[in-house]
Amino acid sequence: MTVTIALFTRDLRVRDNPVLTAAHREGAAVVPLFVLDDAILPGRFTAPNRARFLAAALAELDGELRAIGGRLVLRRGDVVAEVDRVVAQVHAESVHVAADVSGYSRQRERALRERLARRDCLVHKHASTITASDPEALIPSTGRDHFTVFTPYFRRWCATHWRTRLGKPRDLTLPRVVSLPLPDAGELCSGPASPQLAVGGETTGRKMMWDWLSGPSADYARCSDDLGADATSRLSPYLHFGCVSPVELMHRVDMSTDGGHAFARQLAWRDFHHQLLAARPAAAWSDYRDRSSRWRDDPQAVDAWRDGHTGHPIVDAGMRQLRAEGWMPGRARLIAASFLAKSLRVDWRVGAEHFLYWLVDADLANNQLNWQWVAGTGTDTRPNRVLNPLRQAERYDPDGEYVRRWIPELAHLPGAHIHRPWRGNVDPADYPAPIVDCVGM
């Protein structure tokens, strides 16, 4: 009996999963395997919010697999060593895994190939599993190895022929293999998670996807930046963990509508950053473009920014939402990041580290390269761009609904007056004065 292994990483779903589909097609029996990686769990990439989400996603993946006759096989330790053990135990002939772009994932894939070659076990990598397009295949005609400007990339991306959308296997046959029990979030990472964190997996993510596509997505172009409206899909954590397929989203979204086109553009930004990191892995922590930036060391200002006490309500609202929910809308991320990197002139890596800890959807490609874009060290064609927090507030939270939601001590201020509390009857003991003057920016 031919046995294959579907090694899940950031593709925690059974529908439209090239890894599981290929393993099922090739093998009479399939081991759906996930390894809790001890090289990652103690580090910055498994903060409490992502640990809680991961635990929920694994539980829902196990439920989806059991519905088709399988179950999730769980191991913990060194990924290469644990996969090697399972290969030996079930006499697997091949391992299927999603293509990824980080330096660590590439090193892991190389190590898997070298170790499993000793057992004559092949490793198959599947692109367009974590991203909609293949980051290494979509390259400019100029001969460069990646696009550096988003607009031409988006044109090429839109002209891409998307791979066929895949269903889920009708049934799975699982060989005899030992598994650890599903983990509790506390087993993966200590420390408190955001009190209002939303978690789930494929089951939850697909319901959110259908709810989004059935109506709210039509207004995305008009409302996505309206902070008070809360009009974004909130699918980013489900895309990060692969509970929802970006390829399936592209097949289902109607790009002929303004809302569908705007939503697809955000998916393209995600792929754009992945292709950039695939070509320049060092950009995870080093400036993509050296601007000879002179960063300030100001621990007190950084603490005020992290805690949502900068005295600029639109900035503070976003930072408080981040702590409370482990998530914030894209516009709030841009405002908060610009304030730290451009208004306070603090190194973008300080902010990226904080976002990596709290954001449930944070990954190296999107988190780091969005920060670099804002800081002027990335791909922004206007590197000196500054997002004035007052103008951003007037444009994207004109009635103060977003600020009022997250800064209750200012809720008594009417309308747009909430964005300038220093002009109102606000006790500095309740809400601080601005730590930097942005009025004239």
C-alpha cells in the first residue's frame, strides 16, 4: 500500500489544498501531519494570540479531517526529525508540503529533502497554497527576479491564470500511526492573550468568507478605510494560517465590481510582499532600501505608543484595539506605523516587533514589508510620505466613532472634537497631552 504524508504548515484546511489533494491522489493511505515546531514555539512567532488561534485552527482541521475518515496526526519537536520518524513508521514514499518564502521555511524544506533522501522518500513542494500566485514565478519581463513597484505587479497579477480550485477529498485512509493529543493554547505559549481575540479555523473561516462575499464585500471600495464602519473582511488571520484559500477567494470574488476589485487588490498586496521576501529574505529585518535613516532612541515615547497614550486619539485607538483584539484594520495600522516611524522617528523594527507579538495575522512578509513601506525603507515610491494623524482622523473617522469606541475617557467630546482633546475639557490625568506636535505636519 502506497503511503504519503500531507505535511501541514500554514495551510490548515482540507478544501482547495494542493498539499492534501496531491497526497490523496498519490497515496492509498495518507497521514495528515502537523508538527508543533520547537524551533518556533519559544520565539516571537508564537505569541499568545497566535498560539490561541493555532490551537483552535488545529482543532477545526482535525474535525474536518475526521468528517472524511481521517484525523490530524500531531507531533512535537524538530520538524525534520519528527517527519523522518513518521516516514519510517508508516514507510511513506513521499511528503507533500506547501511552498513558503521565509528563510526558515526554505531551510526546513532543504533539510527535509536531504534527510528523507536517505529513505528514498521524495518531497514535493506545492506553490499557490499559501498565496494566490506563485511568488517565484511572477517576475517582471525586464529580467529582474522580483517586482519592486506594486502597480505593474498588480497588472501582471490580475492577468495570471489561477490554478484550478480544488475540492476536498471524499474520504481518507489513515495508516496506523501514533499521535499526540490536540494542544491547548496554554501548552503552546504562556502569557495572556488579547481579551477580545476572535479565534477559529477552516470551519469558522469559511462561514466568515461566505458572509463577507454574500453582501458586505460589495461596499469594500467605498468603506474599507472608514474606521468607524468596521467594514473590512477580518479574514486576514484565516489567510495567515491557511484556513481559507486565497485562490478560492480569487475564484469567488467578482472583480468586475468596485468592491471585488478593491478586495482582490488587497490579496495582491499580500502576494506582492511574499514575492519580495522570496527574492530578498534579509528584508525581514534589514532595510530593503538603505535610506540612511537616523532613528531616535526614545523609550518613553515608544512605551506611550505601545500603550495607546500618545495624546493623539486616532493613533491611540488603533493601539488599544490591537491589545484588545489582536487585530486592527489596515488603515489603523498605517496610521500607527507612520506615527512611530515618521512622527517619532523610531526604528521601524521596534514597531514591527510589537505588531509581531500582538497581531494574530502577523507574518514576516506582510508585517515587516508593510512596516518598511511606511518607514520609507521599503518599496514606497514616495519614501518621505508622512501620514498626519489629524488629517487621517478627519478623513477616515470624521465623526469620531472609532476613537469613541476605543478611548472611553474621551467619549463625552462631540463629533470631530474628539480628535483634538487638548481643545476640550479633558483632564490631563484622564488623557495625556500629545507627546509630539503633529498639527503643522
